[in-house]
Amino acid sequence: EARVVDPAISTYHSFANGIVQDYGLRIGVERDSVMLGTAQSWQLAHSVVEAYDGEWEHFTAAKSTLVKAVLDMAGECAEHLVTPGTVRDELRRHIDHVVAQPYVAGSTRAATQKVQELLDKLRTRVTVTELAERYAAAKLARRQLDFGDLVSLAARIARDIPEAGRMEREKYRVVLLDEFQDTSHAQMVLFSRLFADGRSVTAVGDPHQSIYGFRGASAGQLATFRTAFPRVTGEGRAPSEVAHLSVAWRNSTSILEAANTVSAPLNVPAPWLRNTTVQQVPGLVARPGAPLGEVTLGRFLTDAPVGGADAAEEAGSPAGPAAPSTLSEAEAVTQEVLRQRRRSFETDDAGNPLRPTMAVLCRGRKQFEPIRRELERAGVPVQVVGLGGLLRTPEIVDLLATLRVLGDPDRSDSMLRLLAGARWRLGPADLMALGDWSRQLARTREAMFRRGDAAGEELDDDQSRDAVVAPDLAEAGSLVEAVDHLPPAGWVSSSGRTLSDPARRRLDALRRELRALRSFVGDDLGSMIGEVERTILLDIEVAAKPGVSIHEARRNLDAFTEAVAGFVSTAERVDLPAFLAWLEAADQEEDGLPVAQLEASRDAVQLLTVHASKGLEWDVVFVPGLNEGSFPSGKDSRWSSGDSSIPWPLRGDAAELPHWDWEQQDQKEWLASEKDFTEEARAHAEREERRLAYVAFTRAKHALVCTSSAWGGGRSKPSAPSAYLNDLVTLAEAGAAGYTLPHWLQGEHQGDTNPANARPERASWPFDPLGPRRGSMERAAQAVLEQAAAPTLEVDVDGGRWGREVRLALARQARERERLPLTLPSHISASTLVELREDPEAVMQQLRRPLPRRPGTAARKGTAFHAWIEEFYGSGGMLDLGEYPGGADAYVDETLGLKDMAAIFERSEWALREPAAIEAPIETKIGSIVVRGRIDAVFRDSDGGWDLIDWKTGRPPSPDRRAAKAVQLAVYRLAWSRLKEVPLDTVRAAFFYVADNLVVRPHDLADAAELEAIIAAADTAAGS
């Protein structure tokens, strides 16, 4: 009889981890190897780069860029099952071949600068491979693994250990591989070596949604699946069958038309595909009864309001109409957001309209800020998703500036941000004077260093004795040091500048504040950052935002706190410098660090990149920045550029990629072949961008808004609309249903000069955070002070208008509660049915107003014992209670008596029997309700019957409660008999009270009719 088990559901990396845990010893991987998190991997790679003593002359980028290149190289090698040494040898062979060739065959002409530049890029790549080898060696020495190692090791096990494949095939008869278009070559090897034996394997995916090529995924995986997982026929093996799931159950019809239009060219084979058949993907089809939806298109003069923040403030509300020749893209998006927020596409259970979910999907994070600023100015709550975008929000910028000043005395840029910001507001004259003082301090220290005299006369701080200042610092100095050691009263610089009295008072306050905060730098990171937030009054600033709840106001600060917690939980070094270095890497990563689980919000407009939106959906989606050069980006990702890609011929999906025929007869032909390769690589990158646009469009359920702007940032030339946007405009002009063009800037109105360059940005300095609101704000503050100083306040006896409103609201709430029908949910647990048998009224009240149950020792004991039971049967009874993996917290409390219960169990009859099922899930319909549960253990009797056992770690119930408790066994018995299609009387059931070594086997268990009577009685009680 087959055991009844739940389907095993896991991510691809989690499955690979299980393979490595189970079979890793066979290839030399210890079971106690430590899994590195993102922050830990970055720190280890950073330490490898710091310790590198090889050749550096070919590498000109920042150190953080080199660290990223090392991690990328290591990750690519793992995903394509090659070693960094193999990549290094291939690169050296390439370099040696080119160096040995003349520039022109038959000529003595020397190599050109372009040849040298390209060779230097390849030499840089060799350095990166060497560092990747050292990174791998460092992990091996520390017995550590990263996520890339998991997949490559699992694939190696599947390929080289036949026993592993046999055991996994025995474990899983049916395999479903979801989102297969996002898998890598290593994952293909892993699953094909384990399960490609003709069994039931199904891969589900959409090749048009393959957008993670930079992480090793390949758009051709689904096509490759057919031959990697052949089906068994009477004549042998044949490619697996394909079924097209073309009905889109999310999108409106007009949105599907946009998605099909942008993805249509992907069905045309790329010219570099050799002997490869492109899998034709039919267009998406709307579900029956799908609404028309709407697609709104627009083109505007600029991406942001011209003239800076002051000009935007003067412009007033963005809700009014304006011509596309004056309206910015960010303002237009905000107008449409305000319009869409007044709509409703769905209702709640009571029929009340729900606010639509909305998202703005950007190609890059640099698009976030102008849109975020305009939305907040219009009073629209905004959630910036992803750490990279989060670091650019105003409150986080101020918090980071303070942290950088505390962690690095050379961060004059961050100190300048604080000094010139809204809180300290130093003017230009005082800032220049402070700069003079910082340079004077640097020159003084340089002179002391040259004299070998570390005891300065001007600097009486003990810490100055340990300082060593490089000579080139004398020209720049440090504003951080200058604030910490302010000049004496009456000081005048050699340029004749001095600090004003207000500036000196503010600087002295800032100095005292920073010195106090430095005392927290040694504390745990989360506490220290919380103290910084409170000290610089950020918590008060965000709480004071008008018209915004405290939860919304703190959204960015809370998200940053979560990022801090994530770093602390995965990093080896958790000090402030390590955290700041990690944030710098996250900020430079355009696609961002992995985004935590995200859900669509009705409370805020969510602002995120298209890559981060994969798998999500919103009622309304905005896709701004659809310009040529932006989306599509116009960049190529060929392996010969950058610092971290492995040569494409070494990739597992090389047949899907453009090919660089680099073995030429001379260097000139070599350069020409690389140019041809670049053109194909750009075409390949454009296909990747087209898939990204397809993903962006298909996130929308009811409305899609696509926009473009002629001018953005400081560009000197206008941008043309994206080809993707032009395709949709063609549909609109042809009269496609649901398409509108309310704003479209004509070419003659865009001009030849960037308006942002023609009109200088205007801003007052020192910055006045209140701006034109200062007068009214100061009057309001004065009124509050006067009222607070009043000796008494006259209060209406009945609370006045507010009291009446509260009473009305409470009365309305009471009436709604009375009208609210109370019924049982469509499904309940077996334990809930037990409670209905005991006290149906209490259960119905709990359903009316659910309250969390207080956790107790009994629940903890039961959970721990059930986990031990699973391990006991799973390991043949050889597992010690104290050896349960990860169970330290669960079993350290000896007062639970778990070891005694384990000893009792091991002497019981159940320890000697082999269960047919453990934790078997059941679901059966009783009356109109579906009852679900989980049977602890199922045994097969010698006469062919079934015995269902429920482990109990508590005491047996009193006689008057036994009948109610037996309802649980009655449900299990009924469900099992239906599941196995056997007579009810062939199924027995019992409780085993472990602590008492007592088996309680009720002999009068309820049948289906009696259980239905319990449901009916509960329904009657609800209606009364």
C-alpha cells in the first residue's frame, strides 16, 4: 500500500540544498558546511580583494566594483558548471593568440590603442578569475557555501552519483518544475540527470518572461526541455510534448493586446541561432468575460518639473490639466494616479468599493526620485520597494549621512549634506570658513607628521596623537574633523573668513550630538541606528507629515530597519563600516539586491523596478521612461565588455547566444570580428529588453499607463519614444479598443534645447524646510504655545462635536455588527469541529471576532514531540532527542519532559510498528462544510484494516469531555474510509497519551450523520 504524503514543495535552491545535505559527503562536502548569506558572501569576497597581492594595473574601477565582479564571476561559473581556472585558461589562450598576431598580416605596424584597450579588458578578466579562485579557496577553508555552490554541487551529485538519482526517483514519482524559463544550465543538468527517465515531469513557464539572463537564466530552457526530458514511446524516445496555456486569467483584453504586440518579434529566430529551432509561443488570449480595460499612452516635454523643487512648489497642485508641452512626465503620472485612486475595480465581502492597487514600474532606479517627489507633493502615499531605491529617499539619505560621518572621518561629503541640510542650515559663507579651518587642521597635522611630532599644540584631544594624515590631505582636509575640533573664538582664516555666531552655536550643538552618538557605535547595529534616528529627530520629522498615518510615514524607515536586520542575520562582521560598505555595493547594483516578499498594497502606490515586479500584479500599472536609450536601454551585455562575464562559448547555453569568432589572422580582423559580435550582442540585449517590457505590461489587470519624455536630466539631445511605445501608439491610431492618447507631445514642440538646461534650477540657500508655509506654520505654532500656557481649558460637558461624532461612529459600528450575518466558514479544522461539539456559541463568537490564542507550554511540547516522532520514524528510531537537527531551542527546556516521553514511546508498541503514513493530511465534506486535518500516524492491521493514532502529550480528559474529544477521531476515521474507499468499520482510531503510556480507544465514534448534526446545531446557534 503506498504511503500517503503531502507533495514536497520547494524553491529550486532549497531543493538543491537538500540534495547537497543528503549526498554531499559522497563528493567531499561536509554536512556542517555553513551557508553564506548575501552580506556574508560580499564580506568574504571583499576580504579576498583586500588581501590580493597580484597585478592591479589593468583594473581601474572602484574596489566595490571589483568585489561585485568577483561574486558575479563565481556565480556564473557555478551556474554553467565551469571552474574559474577553466575560464582563466581560456582567456589566457585568447590573449596569447592575439598578442602573437601582427596588427595587419604581412605588416610590422604596431598594435593600435583599441587593441591594447580590449586586451587590457581581457587581462582584467584574468585577474577576476584569479580572485574568484581565491574566493572559492577561502570558502573551502572555512567550510562555507554560497547559493551558487548549492546548484553546482547538486548538479555534480546528480551527474556523478547514480545512487542519488535512483533514490530521488524512488522518492518522487511526479515532478512539476514551475517558472522553468528562469532556470540555469546547472539546474537543467540537476533535474535532467535526476528525473529524465521518461517519468511524469512537467515544466511550466513562459519564454517571453525570461528576464534573469544576468543571473544565469536562459530563454531557451523551455525549448531545451523537450530533448533533455524525452518521453518514452513504443519506438524509443521522442521529444516531450508541448501544451500551450494561452488563456491569461489576470489581464484585460486591451492590456493583452499590448503584451502580444511587444512580444511578437520574439517569435522570429535571431540571426545568430545556429541549428536551433525557436519555440513559437502563441499570443495570450483573454479569459471568458474579461473586461476591455484601458491602455493610456502619453509623451511629455520633460521627465520632471523644470526649475527644481522650488518651481514645483510654486506650481501648486498637479491635479489640474496642462498641455504636454508644459507638463512633465512625473506630473502626468501623478495626475493619472489621482484619477485612478477615485476608481474601484473590486469590492470587499460587504460590497464596499476597494481602492485599486497601483505600481510604477521603472527600468532603472534613477527614475524613482522625480516620481516619488511628485506623488508625495500631491499627498499620495508611496512605497519605494528595494534597498537601492530606498537609499535615495530623503529620510534615509539623512540617516545614512549621519552614519557615514560616524563611521568614516573622511566623509566630508556626508558632513556637508548635514551642514547644508534643513536641520543645521549653514550658509555658504560659514561653509567656506569651515572648509578653511579643515585645511588648516590638515596642514598642521601634515607638518607634525613630517617632524615626527604627534603631540599637537592646537589639538588638545587625546585621539589626535594617533592620527596620521597623508600629505595630499592638506589640500582637502576633513569637515568631520573640523566639526569635532572647532576653531577657537576669534579665529580668522588666511582668506579672511570666520564663523558667524549662529553658525558656531549650531556647529557646537552638532559636535556634541555626534560625540554622544559615537558612544553607541560599539553597540549592536540595530540599536545604534535606532539611537541615531531618534537623536537627529527623524522619528518626529516623519510623524509630523500632514495627512499621513504614522505607519505610512515610517514606511521607509521601517524598511531600512528590516534591511539592517537582514544584514545582521547574514553577515560575519556586523560593525558600522562593514554595513556601510555593503550598502554601497547594494546602491551600485542597478537591479538591486533581492527584494523581500512583496504584496500589492491598496494603501500606497508602489515604486519599483520591472525586474522586482516579476510574479506580482496590480489593478493599475504605470511604465514611465519608455524612451530609446532608456527602455530599451540600448546597452549590450557582451562578455568582452565589463569585468565579470565568462566567455560565452563556455556557457551551457552557448548555442542560444551570439558568437565571437576571435581566432583571426591578425589584430585588425580581430577588432572587426569583435565589432560584428557587438552588433549581434546589442540585438540580443534588445530581445532581453523586449521580454522585460512584456513582463511590465502583463503586471496590469485593468489599466496600463505607458509614458515617455523628450528630455530627461541634463541630456543635450532629445530622446525618441521607445519602439515599444510606438507599437502601442500605432494600435491607438488604428482605433484599437481601450487605447487613448490624451497627451502626446508633437516633435515640433519639443525644441532643440533641454528646458532643464535653458532654465537654471532655483533654490534658496540655506534651505528653508518650510518655504512659503513658514508664516502660517509659525502663527500656528504660536497659537499652540499660547493655548498650552493657558491656566484652564473650557470643555463642553458632553465632549462637544468630537464626542457626538464618536458616539455616532460607535452606534453605526454596533448596527453593522448586528446586521452582519454569522455563518460557519466554508472549511474548518477537525479541532474546530471538536470545539463546536463542546461549546458552539464560544466558537461562533471567536469566528465573529478572531483573537489570537495565547501560546502555552502544552502547545510547545506537542509541536516538539511531533517533530521528534517524524524524525524517529524517518531515521529508523536511531535519532537521539538532543540530536534533532536545528532543535536546540525546541529541546533545551527539560521541564517539558520530552526525554521522558521519548523513552516511554520507545518502549511502547508503536515504536516497533512501521507506519503506513505520518502526518497524513485529510479533507472531507461533512454537511456543507469541508473539514481538514492531519492524522499523526496510520498503521495497517494484520487483518487488512487501518488503525489511526493521534499522539497526545497532555493528560487524558475528564469523563465528561471524552465524547467531545472523540469527535476528532471520528472525523479522521470518516475521512480515511472515504479516501481509501473502505467500509467505515474497517478503520479504527485511538489516542495515545504518551506521558501516561495510555491508549484510549473510543468504541462509539460518530458516523457521518452524527457529525453532520454537530454542524447543523452550530448553524442553528449562529442564526439564533
